[in-house]
Amino acid sequence: MDARIFIEPQQGATYSEVVTLARRAEELGFDGFFTSDHYLKIGDHGSGLPGPLDAWTTLAGLARDTEKLRLGTLVSPITFRHPGQLAITVAQVDEMSSGRIELGLGAGWFESEHAAYGISFPSMAERFDRFNEALDIISGLWATPEGERFNFAGECYTLTDSPALPKPWQRPAPPIIIGGRGKRRTPALAAAHAREFNVPFADPTDWKSVCIPVVEACEARERDPEALVWSAAQTLVIGTTESEFSRRADAIGRETTELRQNCLAGLVGEVLERLAEYEEAGCTRMYYQVLDVKDLEQLSTLAEALELS
């Protein structure tokens, strides 16, 4: 199973802390390093200082400050960026990384962060309309041959005579990741556009049930479901001893019992048993959500458990 690290810097992190963690992940043999895309701290633990990091600014830095890691977002809300501008940003960061970027994209859900920074937050129906058109626009811009023009006329966006530049380093395009629990529009969009489908924070049984409508949507389009990467994201808290596990739980303001019940958490053997359940359910890639970005030793413990090095 592919192993990627997933961080939440809106909870409080500096770029220096993030790049130190990313470089350690690279040294240990993790496949990728992904960031959430939020502008407001979620929950009550901690102050959120020094404040959020912009996801694509962070990824641009990591593109130059790492060498091998796949890099991307889980996930960027389309409410934050116009799709034409986002296509340019992602293409540029892809070139900066020599082709290591992946775009996780979603409709957006966290209303408070939009209010906090004056960003429009329309109805769910309109957000999904924007999401749908954005996927067509971004894919269309990247696919337009050099020297030709791209035009798009939708309900939400209009593009006229775009030169569709720059092109990404990766051809035909960086992988697009779509995820979530929607039963109708999300599966249809994933089947049409995604190279990967991600279900976050679900136990293995729930994870498998959420994937079923996506499989059905792929089959309806006569697309082989095996062409998709099927991934999960789950909070990681791991220890080699009970005291180490308890200390790491305390550091993120969580209870050990709750973590064991809902997350990839506990002693090494417990975490490996849970991972085996995800693999048996069909998961081929795991994003390990690391909430304490200063705890480099936790990555070492996980890498040793997974036999990455």
C-alpha cells in the first residue's frame, strides 16, 4: 500500500516546520506529502498561531525544497480559486517540481473560513455546479494543444479565446483526486475526471461502502474501476509503548480510547492490523494525517513499521 503523509497546517504551523517534516518523510521513503487547503483552524484545540499556510504557496516551496515526494492537496475547494487561475497555478508548480504535483479538488464545505476571509460561499448545489465546470475547464485547458485556443461557456464560468498556457510538466496532465461521501454527483465526477478516489476518516467497512457508487459510476461510463487509485485518509497516532502513544495523543488534544476507536492509532501492532483491514477492503493508498508537525520521530516509527527503508 502506498504511504503518504497528510498535514493540516491551518491548525498552526510554519513553513519551516512543514519543510522539515517533508524532508524527513522523503528521507524515510514515503511516497508523497500532501496538505489540506484551509484558511481557518478547525476545532478548539490550540490557538491556530501563527496562522494558516496557503496550500499552493506551500506546495511551490516544497516543489523546490524536496526532490522525490509526490505533492498535492487534500483537497482544494473550488470556492477559493477561479478554475482558470488554478490551472495556471498547478501547471506552474508542476513544472517547479519536475512533474510531482497532484490536484485534489472539491466543492468546499467549511463555511466559517469563507466568512472569515470574505470568500463567497454559495449553496451546495451551486458549489457542485462550479466544481463540475471547474473540472471541465482545468482538464480542457491542459488538454488544448499548444497554438490552439480554449473556449468554455457554462452557467458559472466563461472563458474566451484562452491560449491555455502554461502546460503542466506531466503529460497529459497531473492526476486529479476527488473524494467525499456524496452518492450521486461526487461518484459521477470521479468517474469522469479522477485518477484517484479518496475517502477520508472512515473505518474500513464504511470506506468500502462509500466506494461502491463510484465503482458503479465507472461501470456506467464503461470505465474500468481498476484504472482508479482507491485511497483513504486517516489520523495517525502511533507509539512503540503505551506511554509514548499516550504522550502523542495528549499533544494533539485527543483521548487514547477515542483515537483507537476512530483512527489509525495505538501501538505499532494495532496500527498494522487496522491497515490490513483497509487493504483487504481494497484500499491501495493511505494518507497518514499527522497533526503534530514537530514530531519527526513519529514518522520514523511509522516508516519502520511499514518497512519503508
